[in-house]
Amino acid sequence: MSSDEILKAVFPLLEGADLAACTAVCKQWRNIARDDYFWKCLCAKKWPSTYGNLLFSQVVPGPALRKGNWTPPAGVIPVMKFHLEGPEYKLTLPVEPQFAVPYTQTISVSVLVARKDTKKVACIIHEAMFDYIDRSTCRALAFNYLVFSPAYPFVSGIRAWIALLFMDGGKDDDINVFGLEIDFCDAANSEEEVLWLLDMLDWK
């Protein structure tokens, strides 16, 4: 493990004053300690209300996202069932326990991915807003453009889509979320293509 990777593993554990002190040690420590990610972690721990109410958070191993690894709950509308069983390649995950969200509530989502070979992390989706809710298919949609490594300067304009899968709560202002779905339909339609795409991200 390189010294950069060790620092990136340790810095999120520090308090604010200690992290600030790290910026005065040397150029390497300063560059890493100034990363917004570490300061957002501190803010989220110290002032959780500034990040809103956390509805769902989970660390998931890659194989758990493979298509067909779980069965949607009973009561899913036919169009949703048809969508989930379609041939398109998607990463899906059950939300357990399920949660209800008011139809008018603003929800954002962030998705990070980690790789075992280098112990590095990349961001797929950062605080994207679910600003389109399609009640006819019971999906709320959000997307972000992927951030690629500078080693791939000509790769751009590829989106990561994420959807909240829900059942109608029986009220005009409630949706019951039972799953998440991620796809990269702009450029990847198989597991091999998704892995190829993720390999080009800006890993830190």
C-alpha cells in the first residue's frame, strides 16, 4: 500500500483540528488533507442536520448488485415487473427496511464505489436530485455525468442513472421505496462494459 493510500485511510478518522494540522506537515500531506471529501465527512459527523435526514445508507459488495439476485416484493405493478425482468443490464439492490417518502419531499443521492485491487474510491453519483418522478412506472430518476481520470481526456458526456423503485403508498403524497437501480445505458450494457467504464473513473 502506498503512502498516499495509507493517509487516505487514516485522515477520515481525524478530528478537524488534527486534519488541519496535517496540512502543515509537508506538501504531500497538505494536498491530501485539503480534499473536500475528508472535510465533508467531518461536517456530516459534527453537524448531521446540515446534510438532511439520512433515509438509506449501505455498503454493498459488487456481486449483490447483479441482476436476478433478489425478488421484488409482492404488489409491484406489471410495468415495473416487466422493466426489472427486461434484457437491459442494470445494477439493482433491495432497500431493507423499506421506507416511505412524501411525494413532494426533495431527495438527493450519492454513490461511491471502491475497488479491492488498489483500495481506492471513486464517486459515481454526487448529490444528484431525484427531480423526475414517473408514477406510471413507479420510478424516481436522477443522474450525474461520470468524472473520468485525466488519463482519459477524450472520454466524457457519459451519465450514471439511478432510480428509486417504489410502490404507491395509497396516498397522493406518499411513495414506498423498495429498491434502487443503477445503469450506464449511455455506454455500457453488460457487466464487462460496466467494469471497463468504472476502470476509467477518477480513482482517489
